[in-house]
Amino acid sequence: MNALQERLEALFSIGTEISSTLQLDEVLNRVTAQACRLMEARVASLLLIDAERGTLRPAATHGASDAYLALPDREVDSSLISQVITSGRPLHIPDVRQETRYRVSDVARQEGLCTLVSIPLRTKTTIIGVLNVYTGEPRCFDDDDLRLLTLLASQSAIAIENARLHRDEMETRERLRQSEKLAALGTLSAGLAHELRNPLNTVSLLTYAMGQDLAADSAFAADVKIVQTELARMSLLIEQFLEFARPRPPHFQRERIEEVMEETLLLIGPEARTRGIRVVKDWARQLPAVWADGTQIKQVFLNLLLNAMQAMDHGGTLTVRIAVSGGSLLTAIMDEGTGVSPEVRAKLFEPFFSTRQGGTGLGLSISQRIVESHNGRLRLSSQPGAGTAVIVRLPL
Ligand SMILES: Nc1ncnc2c1ncn2[C@@H]1O[C@H](COP(=O)(O)OP(=O)(O)OP(=O)(O)O)[C@@H](O)[C@H]1O
Ligand SMILES: [Mg+2]
């Protein structure tokens, strides 16, 4: 058996070994270890393309020290290795210590690296990275070496792709399992909330009657008041939760949005006055009607106006603007409140996220869902300290 045949056999068993696992890390480690063995090299490393960041990320190395491992990700565009990716052809550098285009020649010197061969990792459709092989002494890689390495690289690329597909499938399965669990939990808790409604109503009615019967100076009068307030809070929480867990499809009618807004502003009027908030209405008389569920849109406006007022601790102006823009009717609710920090911004629309004491954190997620069921959009823009604007866009 000649030397090439021997190496081909070695390659065959290496290929089998690499693809005998679907664990991505394990595949990557095996590729670099076997590349070193096959080429009797000092170091082998795998750099994979991170498409989102536009970098080449060291994914595994064999034979390298910590200094080499600590090298940062390389920009795909500017690195010498990028030639391998763009041309799809191997790169052969006889001595990296002498090569001016090789940027980390000091690390190469420390590691005792000399000749580099870099081979593209090619799958059926694309190049996913490179396999680098370094020797410790000058070596002239001949055509057979390059062919062998190219075969190893293509086997490796397939094994990496399979392992990635396997990982993605596992992640998808896990996500599905989680969301099924959440859905089951949702149904269960919606059922529970529904069941709690009746006893809560009974208790509320009885406490109301008790309150009526008690003399105003009774020792229990204040306690009963507190019980009533807390019961009202529980009812609200349950109603909000049910609204969230079992949304009703909208009942569409021609609605004049400015009239819905007027009705909602009447509701918040007393609260606005107590808080020293001035409400400015800014809309034209002749606005087109939209197809909408008036009750649901009123709920959206109420949530947004309450949020705006709750953000204005020291009073101020609350401006409501309604206008036609690009085939939609825009309603903007602008406050002069605390604004929203970037951390809060990221979580605003998550159900049950609230920074307010006593807040259920459902207001915005319910509102967003209602607006989306109207084929509309709800957008919030804010600068901490400079107030917040929430814009509801409904199609005309
Ligand atoms: N106009 C606003 N200005 C500043 N922060 C806001 C504004 N609107 C919403 N937020 C922030 O978003 C969070 C979530 O709002 P959301 O309406 O969903 O819940 P909540 O108001 O806390 O409770 P509730 O369910 O009773 O409405 C609030 O706790 C608040 O931190
Ligand atoms: Mg709210």
C-alpha cells in the first residue's frame, strides 16, 4: 500500500469518526484533532462565519495555547483568511512569521507556528468557514496534501452542518414543548380565574351590604372599606386576566374614533383634575370613520391614558392628537411624564410586566393585541425624563 492510499484510509476512518456524533462541540473538536493527526501538524483551528456579526469566530482548536485561543474574532472582510472564503480556494503561506499580511505574527512566533494552509469549509450551498492547519517547521504542502485536506474539510463541513441542524431541531422541539406547557397553563389559569369570579361577586355584594348596615362611626367601618377596595382590585385583576387569556374577536362597525376618544376622556376627567393634568385635544372636525370595535378601542385608549397619567406625578399636559396619515388614522397620546428607560422599553409589552405598585402589567399587552386584531399598529416612543408618545395606527 503506498503512502497516499494509507492516508486515504486514515481519512476514511477520520470521516467516520467525525460524523459518528451529532454534538456540535464534539464534532468541532474531533475535526481539529484529526486534522492535526492527518497532517502531523502542530495546530489546527476551525473558524466559522458568524453571519450576523460579519466575523470569523474561532470555533475549535487543537494544539494551541491560551494566547492563541484568546485571539479576538476576525472581521470577515478584512482578514487574510477572507480570501479563502471569497475565492473558495485553499491558501498556502510558507511562513506566517514573515508574512506581512498575517496580522498576528507575534502570536504565531510565540506558538512556534510556521507554515499555514487554510482550506474553505464548503457545504452543498455555501462556505461556512475555514480549517487552518499550522506546522511547527517550514513545510511544502504538495497537491496530494491539499487534496487530502480538502476532502477532510468537506467531510467536516457536512458533519458540522448536520450537527447544527440537529441542534436547531432540538431547540425548536424544546421551544414547542415550552409553549405547549404555557398554553396548557394559560387554559388552566383562565378556567380558575373564571371560577373565582362568582364567589368574588357574592363576597363583594355581601360586603357592600355590610358596609351599608354599619354605622359610620362603627369600629369596623374603615376595615370594611379596605375589604371593599381590595375586592374591587381582585375583580379588576381577574377581568383583565380573562381579557388577556380569552380575547374576544372584534365586532367591527363604522366608528368615529374621535367620539370614542371623547367618551374615554370623560371617564378619566376627574382623575386628571385631581392630578393637575391638563388635557389638550388636537384633531380636525371632519375625520373619516374606521372599521373598529368601539368598546375594544375604548379599552385601548383607557389603558394608554391611564398609563400616561400615572407617569405624570407632578401634573403637566397630556396631548391627544388624531389625524389621517398614509391610509391610516393615527391617534397619538403624548405625556410629559417620567418617560421609559431602555431596560423598561425592552419589556413593556410583556404580559405582567409592570413597574407600578398595584399594576397588573397587562394594559399594554392587551392594548397591543386589540390594535393588531384591527390590523393596526401600536408604537411607543419615549425618552427618559422627556415624556412618552404612544401612537395607535388604524387602517382606514
Ligand atoms: N406613558 C408611559 N410613561 C412611562 N412609562 C410607561 C408608560 N406607559 C407604560 N409605561 C411603563 O410600562 C409598564 C407596563 O404598562 P402596562 O400598562 O402594560 O402595565 P401597568 O400600567 O403597569 O399595569 P396595568 O395592567 O394596570 O395597566 C408600566 O408599569 C410602566 O413602567
Ligand atoms: Mg397600564
